[in-house]
Amino acid sequence: MNLLKLQIAAAAVLLAGCTVGPNFGRPEAKLPTNWCASACQANEAGQSRVTSQPVTSAWWTSFNDPELLNLENAVAGANLDLKVASLRLAESRATRTVTAADRYPSVEANAGVTRERSSANGVLSSAGTLAQAPNPATAANGNNGLTVTPNQGSNASPFNVFQVGFDASWELDLWGRVSREVEAADASVEIQADARRDLLLSTMAEVARDYIQLRGTQSDYTITLENLNAAKDIERVTRERNAHGLATELDIAQAASQVSREAALVPQLKQQEEETINRLSFLLGEAPGALRAELESSKPVPPTPPVVPIGIPSELAQRRPDIREAEATLHQATAEVGVAKADFYPRITLSGSASLQALQFSQLGDWASHQFAIGPSITVPIFEGGRLKGTLNLRKLQQQEAAVTYQRVVLSAWHEIDNALTQYSSQQLRRDQLEAAVKDDQRALRLAQAQYVAGTGPFLQVLDAQRNLLSGQQDLSDNITAISTTLASLYKALGGGWESTYPEAASANVQ
């Protein structure tokens, strides 16, 4: 009956408890109502434009490149950094399980047997020596069959002790300390999950940029070979004209020099191609050159789609993983303030134990072998030397830091998107001008070659026209590559790609 009253009283105290510390509220992300108006307007005919339509999760499919699609589909399950991030997420979930265990009672069972002997010269010598009673009737008197005999010096006999029982304890979470710890652990799981999403998004964007850069390098290589063949043709014509007295040795030297300059670009471009393939191989967890057979065939740079959906600013905070990670960090810091506040309050623990103890194994079942202990205990902080106040102040400062960090992450995302939109628009305007310049350079080279062959123009004019054409073609090729890589960077800035889910196949590799 007394035990029942104690349980009822404990339950009443528990229900009367409260959770101390501030409750978390989702911060407001200060974002514009619309993205930059100039970049969102349709540009000249033929240019890719952005719209406020919802962002496509699988944004890499907009390039319509099967090779890129294969790489993006494989990277989530193959990248080693992502595997590490998945393991860290699993670790945080395991830590949360450990933390949540404090909500429940702890029960332990124990059993043991010991062989003991009391010291004849110890503190028990003055009270006599325990010995087993030969008369079974003494066991019925409730002393477990033991008699106390006067001290007999060194004649104290060893004896066995058999014991079976269990212990239980439960800290009443009156002030919500454990609840706040679990809340902080849940936020930690969210932090690791969003960190993994952010890493996945960054890795996918890096795969797209490297792949586009690879195709751009291969395009430069093709342009260089075409110009190298053209330079060789000019050198051949110059030598023929020299044989007929129509060209000088200086003309031959200049033509040969142009051939060598063009040829010098070939190994440099092949080196860039090899390094880019190796970067892609590393991102997919492969050995150097593992993707060469798949990627060495030259293909054009993946074109950008005519329409690029970028969503609206209000969706960014829910989609971009680094903003969500910063929000979860703020949530964790807020919960830890509550943990620090709860440490100022008393801790009440209900504990109990019950066991059977006897000097003979056969006596463990006797009622006289039962023993138990039950009762609450309270721990009250009285003097901690400023530790509790210092910890609470530290947690409050960390919460303020997390709040400022959240604002910084949101502002940085805004700047990143605005810069990417501006660059995407300006690069397309630059492409239009470069295309026009290349056409003019091609026409200038044809005229210079015709005049030189006809003997009405100097050879230097041909070389200048050829150099201008090569430079213009390379600038145009680099610009086309930059437009596509900027689009990949824009999608990364927008948080597109697995923003709410994670590839199940990739998770299964480590969990």
C-alpha cells in the first residue's frame, strides 16, 4: 500500500512538471518577392530564358545528354564522400537513440556467487563470527541458519554467498531536461541529413560542370586540329610560292611558326581532357582513367534548354539544404539552452532493488532470503562555482550565433542566385557577339588567303587573320561551355536535386 501511494505521488509530481527553456520557432528567411527582374526577362531570340515555374528536381535531364544522365544517376551511390556523409547520418541517429533512452526506466538483473571469509582481526571480530548452524530449526527463526559465536581468533571459517536480483532506476524529467536533450538530438539528425543533401547537390553540380568542361575541352581540341590543318595548308602553299619566287624565306618561317604554335596546343588540351576524366572518375569512386572508354569520344557541349524554371524565392528556404541545415543548427542550439536551464533545478530519481540472498543455494527460495530497497532520491545543485551560469550563458551565445549564421546563409544564397542569373544572361549576350565576330574572322581569313594567293596581299595579313579566327573560335567555345556550366551552378544555387528525398539505393549501401 505504501508503495502504491509513493507511485501515485510520483506520478502527480511528474504531471505537474514543466519543460523549461525557449521553444523553437522557425526563423523568417528574408528573401525578395521576385528574383532579379532583368535576368528573368526574355532576352533576344534564341536565348534561354528563366521562368518562375517550379524547379525540376532532376535538373540535369534538361541538358538532354545520355552520358551526363548516366553519370548523375551513378554518383549518389558511388561517391565516397557521400558514403561518409551517410555514415555520419547513421551515427547521429544512433546517438539520438542513446539520448532518448533516458526517458525510460533502467532495469538491470544480476546474479552471483562469492566465497568469503571475514578477517579474524577485523572490525567483525569484536561482534563474533558468523557460522552455519547445524540445527535446521535455527533457519526457521529467520536468521538463514546462521549463529553468532564469540571471536575465536584465527578459527573464522570461509562461507559462500548466493544472490539473485534486479535493480531499477528512473529519473523523473520534471523540468524537461531529457526532452530538450532529445529535441537537440533530433535537430542533430536533421543537420546531418541536410548536410548530406547539400553534399549530394554539390557533387552532382560538380559532375555536371566537369562533364561540360570535358566536352568544352574536346571542342577546343577539334577547333585546334582544324586550325592546325589550315596552318599546314598555308605553309604548303607558301613553300610552293617560294619555289616559284613568289614568297620569301621570311614567309616560310612565319608559316612554319604558326603551325608549331597550333601544334603546341594539342598536348595541352589532351592533358586537360585526361585530368577532367580523372576528376569525374574520382567523383564516382573509380580509379584514374576508369571512365576513359566511356568519355574519350568527342561530343558537343550539352546545350541549355530554351526555358529554365527557377521557382519563386519563398520556396528557397524549404528547398536549399544549407539553409535547412542552418535552421536545424539553430533548433539544436535553442534546445540546448533548455538543457542548461534544467540543470539549475533538482533531479529526482526513483530507484529500487529486490534480490534473494543466502549462504546455501537451496535456501534462495525461502521467504527469509528476500530483501528489497525502494525510495526516491533528490539531487539539488547548491554550489557549482559558476559552472551552471557559465554553461547557460554559453548556450545562449551559441543560439545567437546560430541565428546570425542562419541569416548569413540565407543572404549568401540570395547573392549566389542573383550572381548566377546575371552571369547566365550576360554570357548569352556575349555569345551572340562572339558568333558574329567568328563569322567576320572567317570571311577575313578567306579574303586574306585569296589576296595572298593572287599576289595582291602580304602574308602577314593571312597570319593575322588566322590568329584572330583561332582566338575568336576558342573564345566562342569557352563561352558556350561557360553558359552550360553557369546553368549547373544556377541549379545548385537554387537547391535543385533531391531537395526532399535521398536515393534509396545510395542509402542502402551504408545503412
